[in-house]
Amino acid sequence: MGWGDLGAFGEPSKETPNLDQMASEGMVFLDFYTANPLCSPSRAALLTGRLPIRNGFYTTNAHARNAYTPQDIVGGIPDSELLLPELLKKAGYVNKIIGKWHLGHRPQFHPLKHGFDEWFGSPNCHFGPFDNRALPNIPVYRDWEMIGRYYEDFKIDLKTGEANLTQIYLQEALDFISKQQASQQPFFLYWAIDATHAPVYASKHFLGTSRRGLYGDAVREIDDSIGKILKHLQKLGISENTFVFFTSDNGAALISAPKQGGSNGCFLCGKQTTFEGGMREPAIAWWPGHIPAGGVSHQLGNVMDLFTTSLSLAGLQPPSDRQIDGIDLLPAILQGKLIDRPIFYYRGNEMMAVRVGLYKAHYWTWSNSWEEYSKGIDFCPGQNVSGVTTHTQEEHTTLPLLFHLGRDPGEKYPLSFACDEYQRAMEQISVVVQQHKETVVPGVPQLNVCDKAVMNWSPPGCEKLGKCLKPPKSDPKKCFWPH
Amino acid sequence: MGWGDLGAFGEPSKETPNLDQMASEGMVFLDFYTANPLCSPSRAALLTGRLPIRNGFYTTNAHARNAYTPQDIVGGIPDSELLLPELLKKAGYVNKIIGKWHLGHRPQFHPLKHGFDEWFGSPNCHFGPFDNRALPNIPVYRDWEMIGRYYEDFKIDLKTGEANLTQIYLQEALDFISKQQASQQPFFLYWAIDATHAPVYASKHFLGTSRRGLYGDAVREIDDSIGKILKHLQKLGISENTFVFFTSDNGAALISAPKQGGSNGCFLCGKQTTFEGGMREPAIAWWPGHIPAGGVSHQLGNVMDLFTTSLSLAGLQPPSDRQIDGIDLLPAILQGKLIDRPIFYYRGNEMMAVRVGLYKAHYWTWSNSWEEYSKGIDFCPGQNVSGVTTHTQEEHTTLPLLFHLGRDPGEKYPLSFACDEYQRAMEQISVVVQQHKETVVPGVPQLNVCDKAVMNWSPPGCEKLGKCLKPPKSDPKKCFWPH
């Protein structure tokens, strides 16, 4: 989902009454970011509190490339990383992930090996259907074992767009919450649903109900589900004891628009890019009785902060043996404080841009290659800012492109290099960037090697279902990341 | 102001707490339009309930040109037009205009000759300062006579952006409301302030307070003023007896961005164009005790509806001797009904586009000429939709460009001419357009002739102030309208 997909954030069809109500009952973060404009690295950052360049969720196969975890990826979340659920366990939390894991699908990367107690969902995106010869269909797990595959046992009708998955994930969430409330155990629920990722789907009840087409149907179903989750917390009497945060893992994928892509509001470009449309996210914190209703924060926030903030809520300290990028947002949420901190916009192994205050400096610009663009792959459809949405990787490290995001949230008007404002801002930003670069010790890149042999041929549990497939011979190769 | 300038409509700095509160206490119209993407015709349409092509606020000097009332314009609102205040008088209303009149500045066009009882403001935009030789500075009127000129007696500091005008206009509004409440007379207040038109200004108290720069300062001052007006109505105990509607006369002028131009949210282009960014407007209806709080309407609305709706509120019928384009919005506002009606997008003498339901068909496209564009005049900065934001006037009358504004509010993806959806939608739209064209009897065009002799050299009252200037010899010419 994108920043502009919520009614409360200006989507003109205004079809998210539950999220809008969550926003009016809680606190909206208008300057909240992901750590990467792509799914896997963003989720790895959320769960580790660290930038992908540190936790290994990036590639060095080529410069500044978006990489993720398709099912032929060899890498995944390293054992050396400490994930939020591992830490929360120490405070007695029961941890469940519902939906897409995306931090590696080989046995050593299994979420239950990284702190989660329960899992219902899939390791990869719901692409398909595949023929189970060249590519296996993606498995759906319950805890340690697979219980079926997408398209086979969990239907997704690409023709009609119908799939019941969000309803299944919703029911899982409600059941888990009920169970935890009954057992009086604190819990961490990571509700990481697949929708609205393409191929976009919605359940029958929501199909055709949006003014926005199938994508809007999916948004409406998510909105409805979140409303049901919040109401469930209230009904169980634990809403004042449960911190809920809503956000997205990257900007709307405009490449799938208009039928399968959403809105990034007034921001430039979308998913895959380090422009605001790729990385600024809708974000709402909700905690009745603690967070004042109708709050609005301009705190610069990041999905990595959910790591540190969650630890803080559980009375835990973040690990001190490593660099943690996430900050504790509680002072911003509960006391309305503004904490000075930068936002770094990475694409693969490159820091493309940095935000300090209202200024954003691009050290590198790139939308995608001319080759891809000429084939119709466009991350900025209808948008073209000369010298900014470049189709070659443009280096600006000696003279960064500087934008003022208050006057120019759409990144259309770079400040003149000659003006005083540019000089003053860049002096400040340069220090921040230098300090940051000094702390960056890149992790071992996990997204470099692909091998068809590691795909989901025979996940644990396949034998009970008669769903084991024969893998091909191992043939590891450098993954190809085109953008 | 543009659709996207309000926090409630998704402006990411969210600096309009009063308008946002007005929205949450009243009803938001998300599909509300002006009748023209330029100031004078839009205001003429509001006050007559009729399209500019009917009331004469257009030009035939060239095809599809935006025209308005600079001070060398010879024309103005014809006597044959019936203005809202003229009609409201019959129901005992006292009518005041505060701010920019813009329907002609020659004596016969004076607002007090067209139904208003009081006026405080100017006949034209606050451009300047002028030298009073080639061009006189724009006068400010109190009722029948001028009381000074902009820049001379009503300071606007173009260097600092400071001007006290919105504060003066606010005080005028509060005083008028108090007076009317005291005398128990019903009133119509048309608070038509100049801000945020370029050159943008704000009073000292607001200067430098916005994250959005000077334009944001101006928005904040307007927002604050509206909050004060609404609170004043409440304090006087007449809020439940006073219908308030907030809207803008055209989309944000992106040509003035980023320092003096606002936001049209996710919509395409801005002022001067018939894309959504030029004509979709922020709109809020407020009437405590009558309009349910938090209402959201997708009723297709138009500034012309304020004519008919206001008459309806006063228990009056619209004139039956002429075509009225505005509809009564009360069923939409009070009962949540959706009235089926089209929106026509005119530019000068041409119907450029039409909206029927969620479909918008462009019969002509044009942003501005290559000649202007090459000089840096850009109504769609950073935006470029191939075949849509054209720099030559493109006729599509035989095969209109069709957009679905629900799936594609940004007008980026024309529907395929071959698809069933296109055929079905265009069948319906063609009938609507044909019916409309049959009713259009163009009024005498008022914006064709310019003459330096008619400028504000010696407005009534100038002699008392020693501010009369000598006009040059009359030399009427065809006005030049470049876009």
C-alpha cells in the first residue's frame, strides 16, 4: 500500500473508514518511512531494527539494485541477527507471524527458528500459478510444516481476482488474540498479510465494491479486517493494554497501476525507488487510553523504530552489541516530542538519499534503466522530473540534489546549488552522512546467489500431503537484479 | 487553493486544523468542481449559477482560451444576468462581498449594482506595485467608493511577503456578522479573499510559521481566519442558523510552485487546465445541528450549485427564464442522496471534457503552447502523460480520451478505445454531451476587448483622496489570451 491509499491521507475515494477511524482515535505519522523500497529488506529491517545494509538484506551483484527473496534465493536472515520476537520472548511474549515472512525460505531461515512461536502464512510472494516442474507453487505453512500450496489448496483466481486469503489471515489473527487473552499471556502479533501485492485479490464479499477497482477492493478488505481486529481487542477488554501500529513495507507499486497499483498521494514515483513515493509510508499508532485521539506527528519515523519501540513497550533494552538504527518512538507518541534523527534511503548497497529535518539530499538518482523503461516498465508513470527521475544511475555525491519537502513534497524543484539555503542545509547534512557512513559495516550480502534447487520443492510437511516435488540439480548463480 | 492544500485532503504537512475540524464537524465533498479553471469565470459562475459560456465570462478571440478580468478589460457581468445577492434580497437578505469581485471594474459592473449591499475589497487581482503611469494600482473599495490603492494604502511587501489584507478581510467579516446578528437580519456573506493568489502574502503573525513556505503561511492564515469566523458564529449563537460552505475558485496554480503555488494532491496539472488538478476543488459544507458531523459525499458538485443551494436555503426558486446549471445540493447534504448530473469542463469557448459518474471524457486536451512551455510556463510541472498533457490543442471529439477517475484519479491511463467499458461509457456520455450542447446558447462574450483607458485610473471616490489619475486615450483592442 502507498501513503495515499488511505482516506485519512487524501485518497479521493475515501474508502478506508476503519483505518481513518484508527487514525482519528490514535496518532498519525505523516513523515514515516520504510528502510527500503522493497518488501524483503523492509521486513528484515522492521524485525531487526537495522538497515538492510547491516542485516544482509541487499545485494552486491550490481550497484544500487533492489533485491528480495524470490524462491530461488539462497540467502535469508542470518542467525547472527537478533529478531524482535527473539528478544520479546525474554519478557514472556508469545509471538506469531501471520502472512508473508519473506526473510528466506530454506530451513535455517524458518521464522520459528528466529523467535516466532507460531506461523500461518507463506515464505514468499503469492506469485503463480506455477506448473510444479520449472517452478513449484508457494507453500503455506502452519508453524513448522506446510499445509498446502497457493493456487492448489489456497485458491487465487487470477481471472476474477477472487481469493479468500485475507479472510483466512484475519481469522487467524482473531483466534490468536482470543487465545492469548484467555491464557493471559502477553503477545506480539505480526500481521503481515500479502494483499495488496500483485497479483491483487479480494474475497467475494469485497470484489467489485470499490470505486478504485480490484486494488481498491483489496484495500477495503484490509481496512475492514483492521477494523475487526481493533474491535476484537476492545471486545476482549485488552485494547488499553495493546499497542497497535499500522504501516506498509514500501510505497504503492505504480508499475501495476491502475488496475493493481495504488496511490502514493502527491509524492514522486513509487515502489522500487528512493523518491518519497517509494519509501514514505502511511503510519498510525493506536493505543486507547494512552495515545491521545486525533494526534498528528511529524516525527521522522522508520519501520525499524517498531523494533526499538516494541522492546521499550515490553520493558526491554535493544541489543548493545550492534548498531541499531531504530529509535524508541514512545516519547513522540506519548509526549508529542520530536526526536532529531535522519532518514537514510538505501537501494541495495547504496545510500541514495538522506533526509535531515525537512531537507532531502539525493546522492544518487535512478528510476530504472532505459532498457527496462523502453519495455514499458515505469516506476514513475506520468511523472518526469528532469534530472531527478533519471533512467541512468546519476551520481550527485559531490553536489547532491537538495529538496525542501515542506514546500516541495513532490521532489520537483531542486534547490539552486548557489543559494545560501543549499549551503547551510548541506553543511548539516554532510556531517550526518559522514557520521552514518562511519558506522556502516556491511553485513554479508544475502541476496547475491540464486539456485533453482533451493526453491520450495519439498518443504517440511510435504510428505504428509503428498506434495513433495523433486528439485533440480544444484546450480548456484549470481542472481540478476535489473533495477 | 488546490484540492490537496488541506490536511483533511491529504496535504502532508497537515497545517489546516480549523478547516480539518470544519470538515469533521460538517460534510466533505470529494468530487466538487469549479466551472472554469480560472478566477473570474469561476466567480461569475458561482454568483449566476450558470456556466461562463452562458453568462458571458469567456472569450472568442481564440479557441479554448482562459480569459479573466485584468484591469484593461472592457467587459464585465452583464445586467441581464441575475446574481445570487439580487435574488436573496427578495427574501430580505443583506448581502456583502468581502475581497475580490473580479466581475468587471467599470461603473456598470459594480457589485452594489448587482445585488450586494456592501463591499469591502478590490475589483481585480492584487498585482503590482504599478507606477500609476502605464498602469494604475488596484483600488480597494468600501461600498460605492474607493478608499485607497493596493501597495499605496494597503501595503503588500513583495520582498518579505508581508501584508495584512487577510486580517482586514477577517475583521470585516466578523464585524458584518455581528452587525447582522444584532439587527436580526438574514445575511449572505461572500468572503472572497485574495490569498492565496500570487503574489502570495501573509500577515506578520503567520510569516515563517509554515513548513510549506510563504504559500503555507497564507494557507495557515486563511485556515485560522475560517476558524475564527466559525467560532464567531457559534459565540453569537447563530451557527445552527447559518450555512457555511468552503471552496476554491480553481486548482492550485502550479506555475507559481514551489514558493507561491499549492497542491492539487494526486490530481493532474493545475490552474488553467481542465485536468482534475485545475478544476477539482476542496469543498466543505458546515451547518451544525443540520449537517451530520463527519459526513463525506461523492455527489458531483460544482460552484454553480452554491447559487441554487443558497436560493433553496432562503426558500427561493431559481429563475425559470434561463438555463441554470447549478443544482440544489441540499438533498445530498441533508439526506445523503446522490443526484445524477454531469460536470462540464470548459476552457473559454470550448467544452474540453465531461464527467459522468466516475468516467471523464476529454474531447479536447491542452496544457499550454510549446511556445509558452519553452519559456518555462508549465501548468503541469513534473507531470507528463503522453497524449494527454499535450502542448498543442488536440481534438478528440470523434474518439474522446476516457478515464476512470476511481481507478485512475490522476488521469494517467486512458481506457482502450476497443474495450467494452469504453464503448458502454461513451454511449452514455455522448447522450449527455449532445443534450448539453443543445441547451448552450452562448452569451455575448465579455472578455474579448481590452482598452488601457478603462483601467482603474479614476474610480469613484478617487477625488476625495486625491488619487485620481489621468486615463490614456481610448484604444480598444482584442485582448490577447495566450493559453
